[in-house]
Amino acid sequence: MVEPKAWFAGVDWASEAHHVCLVGGDGSKREERIFRHAGAGLAEMADWIAAKCGGSAPDIPVAIEVPHGPVVESLMDRGFAVYSINPKQLDRFRDRFSPAGAKDDSLDARVLADALRTDLRHFRRIDPVDPVVIELRAWSRIDEDLTRDRTRLSNRVREQLWRYYPQILEAVGNVVEPWVLDLWAKVPTPAKARRIQRRTLEGLLKRHRIRRITAEQLQEILRAPAIAVAPGTTEAAVAHIQSVSERLRLVHRQLADAKREIARLIDVLADSEDSGSGQPGGQRDVTVLSSLPGVGQTVLATLLAEAPQALARRDYKALRCMCGVAPVTRRSGKYKLVVRRMAAHARLRDAVYHWARVAVQRDPVSKAKYAALRGRGHGHARALRSVADRLLAVACAMLRTQTCYRPPRPAENHAA
């Protein structure tokens, strides 16, 4: 039962000002005020909440719609117990005050505070995040953005090459690779490709460590008969690629820097865990997770950066919901429908998809599970979600016991 003297705060945040409402333990609105978004405004908001509630900051629950950002960080820095309420949940709570669907900032702030008053046990408190994890999250998202930029620019290069120079596409296969731009710079047109020397191509392939094709094979492909195009087409395509290539080279450099930073931060986390773990053998979360089949640098960084609290709690249920692998069951009387979970963290959902995809290729147990699901008529994506669900359960069990993954032996596979 909620004590009548208890206080609960709700913050409806915005870009320029934040609406704060204080609710008593009996549900009545006690105080309300708007604060400007600035360093002084956020400090004043924390002071005002503490002064009006009349207690210590850790004893004052504060609700907000987002689990991160300057408002959350400033409140947590002052020691307040901050809880994040999903906007969809807030919409349901709002119906208790306005069945007609009325909405404004004052009402939202009160609804947030009252939701904590009545259902505090259903919400998780936001825990402070390691500064290294915050930095890792930023670099992981930068890496994802740069990868998308690289794909977008590479597709533009491919489109122009297909327009007048398909031989080079046949030779390189994947336009995303950095060496393709250096090759194109040496032979931007079929006419120049017919004059290039083999030793020039050998030096290019050696510099980029390309072994899947020889200089002789590359020269033969580049000298294949060219497409007959209208006058000016080749010049226009060359100008387009030259413009895009400068941006693509920059993205390649930035992407390499991002991957180095991610690797460095992961090592920092692993070293900090080993130095202060107190665990036999020094095995901690980074080491355990990286031992799982299908977990590479990108997947590992995403898991550590986007789900640190769930991993710290070894919370399998929360992880499978955040990653979108937990199905949603809708049952009423004789009616029952199981559907895919759409409310999930987009980056975690993509990460576990690729985790399961690689595990199916390299892990015998995951491969067998995938084959069994496909044999029962499930689609590719549905089968991968089930594989990912199992991998998350294995990961949580390993984290609890602090043991690394041990691949099954052939004899064990045969016995299974």
C-alpha cells in the first residue's frame, strides 16, 4: 500500500522545456512547474523536486518516457530513482484520466507520476551505466551509420559501372571493398583498361592483399569487349563516380577508425572486469559472450552497449523481448494466435539475427536446431529467431556460471 505522505514525480520532457508534476501518495496533484532545457534549468528542476518532496533524492521516484538523455542523466547524477515508462504504456495509463483521448504536457506529466504511484513494482529502475559502455554505444552506432553510408555510396558506384563498364563489376564482385576504388582510379574507362600493364595490376593486388584473382585474370576480364554507349555517357559516368568516390574513401577511413575504437573499448571493458572481478580464472562477461559461436565484434559491441542492464541481471526474459525473439500470444476462449514480436530494440534485433545466422553456419547444435525447424515447415526468419532464442538462454546460463562456451565434440554430436 502506498503511504499517503509519499511523493512521486513525472517529467514530460521536450526539446525546449520540461513539464514536471508531483503527485502525493493519495493520487492528488501537489505541485506543477515548467523548466527550461539548459544546465541551470535542469539543476533548478532537481532542486525543486527535492525541496517540494522533502526527502532524500534516492527515496523520490521520478518517471520519464526515455531511458537516456540529458534529463535522465542530470536526475540520476543528483541521486533520484529514475524509472522509464514506454510511450505505449503511457498511452494506456492516460486512458484512466481521459477516455476521450485528450492529451497535453501537464496531463502526461501527471500520468507518468501516477503510474509510478500505482504500478511501481512493474517498472525497472534505470541503473547508472559505465562510462566505457556509453562510449562504446556511441561508436557502435557510428559504425552502423557509416556502414549504411558505405552501402548507399557503393550502390551508386555500382549503378554507374553497370551503365558503361560491367567488366570491372565482373572482376571485383563486391564494390564495397576499398581496393575497388584504387583499381577504378587506374582504369576508369575500358579504353584505359586495354593499355594497363600487368605489373601495375600485380602491384595493386599485392598492396591490398587480394589473392582470389590473379593479375593475368584481372587483365583479361578488363580487356573484354566494352559496351557501346552513346557519346558522352562514359564521361558523365566517370564524373559521377569521381564525385562519389571521394566521399566513399572518407567513409572507408572513418569506418576503419570506428572499428578500431570499438575493439579498444571492448578490450578496456575486458581488462576492467578481469582486474576487479574476483572470479577464478578472470572470466567475465566480455570473455564469456565472445566465446559464443556467431558472436563477432559488431554483435558483441551491440549487446554490451544496448543491453547492459539486462546482461548484468542475466535477465533472459528481458533480453528475448528486447531482441524480438519472444513470440506474442493472443488468446481468448478458443481463439489462440502466436505472432512475431514487433515491439523490440531495432539494433538488438538486427544483432541477434546475424548472430543466429552465423551460428547456424558454424555451430553444429544451432545448425541442427535450424534444420529441425525448417523440416517442420517454419520459414527462414522464424527458424533463426528460435535459434537466437536458444543462444540467448545459453548466454545467460553461461554468464551466471561465468563459464566460456565449449564446442560439442563429434562424439557428443553423434550421441545427441
